[in-house]
Amino acid sequence: MIKVLQGKWWILVVCLWAVVSLSGCTKLLPRSEEVTLSKWDSFRQIKTAYDQIEPGRNVEDLTKLGFDLEKTANMQRLNYTELVLLFQTSPQAGLAPQLQSCLEQPDECQAYVYELKRLRSKRVGNFWADFFNFYRKSDIRGWQFKMLLVLSRDKVVYKLWSGTPAIKKVHEERNPLGPLQSSGSRLLRVAYE
């Protein structure tokens, strides 16, 4: 037995090296990114472009600002019913007069929603705890921006935005049974199939 181990000592060295190098190696942990592709790379850029939109601007003006209503990727056009649902809980008298007028003329009223998101998620912590599903911790950073444009006869009558300029979240997941944690549900699925 000792003679066998003496001849294959390099296998033991390689195994020890792998364990030591991987034990704290966070570069092997998964990373993900969720990005809505657009010409704007930051919250500040899209907000600055949005601030340049003024009531009365026409479709050509919007295109010059970077909001081509027909060609901008991920620009969603709302139908009249979807637009009315957005303001359903607001009293009609509380809405801006231009918006009220637009809502009273369904054939003339158009609405567009544009949502941008940049989220980067990376797992942090101990590689082995993550790999064997005992403890997983994700660090999530980014921003999101959403805007609504309402047009009547191809002119902006109303605009609204919401967003989060700096998203910083941590997601933790603890599984005391590690890789066995979800095996119970898998066994039940197999038993009932």
C-alpha cells in the first residue's frame, strides 16, 4: 500500500492543490446580467433625455431625442384600454387637462411605455458552500427606469416616469441539508409520475 502511494504522490499533490485553490475561489461562482439594450448606458443618461421631452413635441422631435416610437427596441405601445387602466384609480378631475382631453378621444390618443433595466448579479461567499447548495449569497447592483408618453395627434400631451437610480440588494439562501434540500420534492415527483 505504501509503495502504491509513493509512486502516485503527484496525484495527492494535485488534489491538495485543487482543494486549496478552490476553497476560497469566488471567481468560479456564477454571475448574471440583465440588460435592456438601448443607446443609454446609465440612469442619468436616460433621465436627461427624458427631461428634454416637453408637451407639444411631435414624433420627429422625439426621434431626434432618441425615442423613435416605431424603431426603438423594447418600446411598448399601449392600446386605449391599457392606457385607461393605468389611470383607473385616479379621479378624472385630478388628471392633467391634456390627459383628460386625450382620454376622451380614443382614436386620437396613443401611449408608449419604455422600460430600461441594468442589473448585475454576482454570487459571493464560499465556493464550496455555494457549490453544494448550503449557503448562497448574491450581490445585485444596477438601476431601472420606466417612462410613459401619451400623444394626441402625434404630439406629446403627457409624460410620467418612475425608476430607481441605484439598486443595491443582497439575496441570501440557506439550505441546512445542502444538496439534499430539494431532493424530497424530486422524489415525490418521480413517485407520482
